[in-house]
Amino acid sequence: MAHKTIVGVLLANLLLQLQIVLANVPAVIVFGDSSVDTGNNNQIPTVVKSNFEPYGRDYYGGQPTGRFSNGRVFTDFISEAFGIKLTMPAYLDPAHNMTDKATGVCFASAGTGYDNATSDVLSVIPLWKQLEYYKNYRQELKDYLGQEKAETVLREAFYVISLGTNDFLENYYAVPGRSSEYSVEEYRYFLAGIAGGFIKILYGLGARKISLGGLPPMGCLPLERTRNLFFGGGCIEEYNNVAKEFNAQMQGLVSKLNDQLSGIQLLFSDPYDILLQMIQNPKSFGFTNARESCCGTGYFEMGYTCDKNNPFTCPDANKYIFWDAFHPTERTNSIVADHLVKTNLSGFLVP
Ligand SMILES: *[C@@H]1O[C@H](CO)[C@@H](O)[C@H](O)[C@H]1NC(C)=O
Ligand SMILES: *[C@@H]1O[C@H](CO)[C@@H](O)[C@H](O)[C@H]1NC(C)=O
Ligand SMILES: *[C@@H]1O[C@H](CO)[C@@H](O)[C@H](O)[C@H]1NC(C)=O
């Protein structure tokens, strides 16, 4: 009996806390790249697409949506953790109306970066354009909810910014241009300048709870390890170091802006350590493979080369850290999101 009472009290406390969190975060609003794109690229002319099988194999109804995974992406899990909804609608998707979008929306575009030159490489939606869409959304939300209610939602929403990998791997190290203009250190400063400017604009428009995402250990993405195959197929340390330095700089930016902008709750959300732990010790997380991805041979397939007829595609993506040669499986996304929620979000959001 006593036990039941204690459990009851604990449960009531937990529910109370969840209600506080819920009351605090009425919507999740997302900017970024393929780590969080939930289907915007389906609506634009680019080769960076994933709205075909076997993408979405483990999504609701086994449906390919334009997410670069077998199932949900990181921000879907964040939205779920706030008790809002299980999936984030893509802003450009005509299947979603304002009822769906009023509790959160995604402006992200696979293949994009902070740098305009990155989004130009594969003709995807640049960050500045995502901001234009966000401004349109603000007006649409005001028309739908009324001025006052919309402003509350926009102020209390949780904003996620998740990009940067493509600036290095699709642009700086892949095509001529930026690498002849900037040293990698200068390029990092250039990108951080854009990130800082972007956060200030969001803040100026009324956003307060913002998560700035760090880079993954990008030298360990299967595609990069394949480049390294001749030297044993290990992670490319140079790229991992670039990611670490970039993250340290972003962490510094976050501290600075938290001091500068009164009332902001800016969070640096760093996936680096948890992902590296998973990659170095897959078994302890229940994975059997950290080197190859599930799709195809696991060495290079992504986008159109991740083909549903490829006989090598693995039967159980839950055993793999990576779904295609550049993107995590749903299970990895869920572990990373869970880690963020546990280490940061609860303390960060409950007043
Ligand atoms: C949006 O669509 C849902 C069904 O998907 C419907 O119930 C709702 O009334 C629609 N809202 C508007 C504003 O059209
Ligand atoms: C990116 O392009 C937009 C639109 O042309 C422009 O307003 C912005 O200043 C550019 N950003 C940088 C960092 O050059
Ligand atoms: C988030 O968690 C990291 C450790 O993972 C910690 O260093 C950082 O201070 C936390 N930030 C907030 C705002 O809680």
C-alpha cells in the first residue's frame, strides 16, 4: 500500500512536470539539412531526394517521405519528447495544412549548409530562403490563430538549427572555390559568423528557446571511410578534428550569445560524443555494424543509388548505426535525441 502511494505521488509529480514542459513548448520549428529534412526537397528540383523505397521502410506505413532514413529523424523524436506530435511536417508539403503546422514545422532542406555556396552545389534551399519561408509561416500562423496567440506560440516554441556537415563535405573539401579562398580555420569563422547572424535574426523576431546543433564525427560516415579504404577504412581523423573544432567554436558562440541577448535560452546540442561512443562501441548500444550502412553494399549508396532492388541491403536496420552512406538509422536518431533530452532539455526547459 505504502509503495502504491509513493508511486502515485511520484507519478503525479511527473505528470505535473510534463505539463509544465508541454505548456512551455507549443511547437518545434526546424531549420537545417538532411539530418532533419522531413520532405521539403520533394517539392524542389534537385537530385538530393529520398522519397522512394527503401527510404522510410520502417516509417509509419513503410512510407518514403523524403526523410533520409529508414524511419523518423532526430527532430521527430524531439517533438515527441515534448508531447506535441510524432512527426514534423515539411513546410512545402501540400499535404499539410495549418492545423498540422501550428504545432511545429520543418523548413530544412537536405544538402544545404550555412554557406550559400553549399546550397548552390546541388540546388537546394539555402538557409536565408528557409528564413524567408519562416517569415511567411509567421504571417500564416497569425492568420490562423490570431495575432496574440500566434506570437505566444512563436515565442514559446523550441527552435532547432541543425546543419554544417555539408559545408565541409559537400562544399569545402569537395568542389573548388571556398578552399582556395579560405583556410579551414577561416572557413569555420565564416560559418560561425553566419550561424550567429541567423540566431540574432531569430531572436529579433521573438524566438527565445533555440538549440544550435553541433557536427557529428563526420570522418566516420561510411562514405568518408570508403574514401579511406586504401588506408584501412578507418575514420578520417582530419574531418573528425574539423568537426571537434567547429563544435568548440559553436559552443563559444552559444555562451557569448547567452550573455549578450537577454532572455534567450540558447542551447548547444552536441551529437559528437554520443555518436563516437556508438561508432567505437556499437555492441554496447545493441548495434552489430558501425562501419557499413544498411542500404546496398553500405560503402557508398545514398539518395538515388540507395535502390530498393539492391540485394545487399540489410534486413534489420536496427542493427546498423547508419542507414545510408551519409545518414543514421532511425534507431540512431532516437538514441541521439534521447541523449539530448536527458542531458539538456529537462533542466533547460522546466523553469
Ligand atoms: C487540416 O486537415 C485535417 C485533416 O487532415 C482536418 O481535420 C482539419 O480540419 C484541417 N484544418 C484546416 C484549417 O483546414
Ligand atoms: C546569401 O544570399 C542571400 C541572398 O542573396 C544574401 O542576402 C546573403 O547576404 C548571402 N549570405 C552571405 C553570407 O553571403
Ligand atoms: C548540455 O549538456 C552538456 C553536456 O552534455 C553540458 O556541457 C551543457 O552545459 C548543457 N547545457 C545546458 C544548457 O544545460
